[in-house]
Amino acid sequence: MSTAATAVRWSVPAGPTSGPFVAHSIVELIGNTPLVEIRAVRDGVPSGVRILAKLEGFNPGGSVKDRPARKMIEVGLAQGKLVPGKTIIDSTSGNTGIALAMIGAALGHPVELVMPGNVSAERKRIVAAFGAKVIFSDPLEGSDGAIRLCRKIIAESPDRYFKPDQYNNEANPLAHFETTGPEIWEQTEGRVTHFVASIGTSGTVMGTGRYLKQRNPAIQVIAAEPEDAFHGLEGLKHMASSIVPGIYHEEELDAKLGIATDEAYDMVLRLAREEGLLVGQSCGATHVAALHVARTLTAPATIVEIFPDFGDRYLSTTLFQSWMDTA
Amino acid sequence: MVQVRVPTPLRKFTGGAEAVQAEGTSVASVVSNLDKQFPGIKDRICDEQGQVRRFVNIFVNGEDIRFLQQLATPVKAGDELSIVPAIAGGR
């Protein structure tokens, strides 16, 4: 096995694009994503209410999932649970798989990913390009089917694998507590009043929300989820009908909004055409939720919302196929 | 009768059954027959205009009906119809 697995450590640079800087590894370039003001798709939101989207698609693996993937691997290495020769395995519908595949390749660890057979073609090809092995679970069983199949594979040879287990690993929200939260606080100079994020594992909303509330307990933390168990919002979970992640603590949320798939899809189209932001479905759901919150506000406010990825990895899905019909 | 494979989130309509039998000579009539047996299920599959929702894929013997004749795609006894959310959900 590669010795890189134990030799590589990384630090998070304060500003990789300012001044002399050469990253030692792609994993050092995770985080420090930009905020952009949403100027056009505001739908009657009072002018004193700013809406800022944090563009997680700027992470090297193309999504917010680079953050927890790096932290879970870092903690696994530090605790000796991930050692040379072990394979990283997890169940994922896509972005976490891409992040693990990328980081595994950079550190010299093989990666195996269990995903439902109906994840988008782009995702399957990206993880394969990083050299990860993909195991497909029954599309009819959704992400919970992938979770169960992954458990079964590990049970058959438990010593072979390191499972980050993003649904139950506290390193997942910790990644956001240590990076996403502080970035938002600094980027808004402490002016953030509301934080809106969609829920998949809930790591983003839990960890970021926890940090922001520690800095200012008045900050409202709002989660967006699919309104129904049967939905088309890749990466998101309808909590009431899902295996509830161990890291999810609903009592820490100030509100949770259910979003219809069609509404989210329409919002994705508008963000592309009115803001020049080509983003994934979960961003559409998040912005629908952010607007809902924004319209209820009467005092000046700064809403920060997480846009987990860009839209280019969904081009083969029905979301984008339906646009072709309207073009 | 056509065998219909039901995805996990819709099994609350079918009493937990992952596969059910339905009658019909087209995908549309099978979906209508499903709704008679399991009221409410059609609303999840089709929108207000009666079209298959954008995030839902229906396969007849493994073939996506978008590339066949959509809801008019003919079916016959012994065929297998699968209802699958277009994307997986949950991470």
C-alpha cells in the first residue's frame, strides 16, 4: 500500500488565492468558498433583507461534501481506524462518494461506494474516474437500500474496511462547525441573522448552525427538506420516512420547511436564467425555503443559504431534460 | 395482470408490499387501476395535468416509457412495470 496514506497531513490555508501559495495536496483546497448575493430571484422580499448564497460547488470535489469527507478521514487517521491497506467504504447517493473518491485518490487509499442504481450518470462516471469501485443497490430501495447493502458488505469482511459513516459520524457536523460556520461569520462580519440549509445527513445544518448559535444565539437556523417521502431532490432526506441519521438533532433547529420537488426544479431554472447560477436541485429547494423565510421578515436581515453544488453533474437527469423541452 | 414494482416511499399506499398486481392495457390504465386499489398513489406519480411527474421514471420490462410511448405505452399480461424516483435521494 501507499505510504502516502499516513504521511499526508494538511492544513487549511487562510486564503489560497491571495499571496504566494502552493497547496501540498488537493485536500488543502477544500473550503473557503465564496458568498454571492442573490439579487434577482427575490420575489417580493423586503429590500432590507439580504440573501447570500454560499457556493459550495467551488470545493475541489465540486460540493459541500468535501468538508465532512476530509474531516471524517482526518479523524479516522488520527484514531488509527484508517490505516494503510484499508479500504474506505460508504453508502452515498453521489457527492460524498465523489469527495471520498477524490480524497482517497489523493491519500492513496482505495475507495468503494455503495449507491442506488439510479444516481445520475455523471456521478457514477466521476467516482469511477477517481478509481473508486462502485457497487449498486436496488433503485427502488432508495438511499436506505444503499445503507443496508453497505452494512452487509462490511459485515462480511469487517477488517477490510474503514467506514466514515457520514450519517452517524460526529466528524461530519464538526467539519462544518470548524469551517463552514466560521467562514460565514467572517464573510458577513457577524451580520448573519438566518442560516438556511437543506438536510441530507443533516451535517451541514447541524454543525454550521451550532457554530453560528454559539457566536450569536439569536441566529435562526432553518432546514429545508422534501415535503414528501417520494421526491426528486437528490441528496435530500424526508426525515419522517427515513432512517434518521444519528447526528440529526431536530431540537436544534428553529424551523424545518417541506419543499415540493416541482417548486425546487422550477427554482433551479430561474437561478440559472435570472442569476447566472447553474446549481443542483437541493439549491433550488434551499432557495425556495430562504425566500419563504425572507418574506416573513419586517426588519433588516442577512440570510445565508448553502448551495451544495453546481448543476453540471445533473445534466443527464429529468430536471435538465425537462428544460430542453422549454428552451 | 401486470406486475408493478413499488418504490419504498410509495409502499405506505400498498400496505408495505414491494410488488402488486394491476390490470390494464397501457401504462395509463395500469396507473389508474393502481389508484383504484390504492387511493392516492396516482397523485404521487402524475401531476395535475395527468402527466408523469418530472422526477418519476416508469419502466416497462426495464425500458423507460419516455423513450417508448409515454403513458400510452402498451402493456400485456406478465409485463413488469417499475416506478422509480428519477434520482436516489438521501445522503
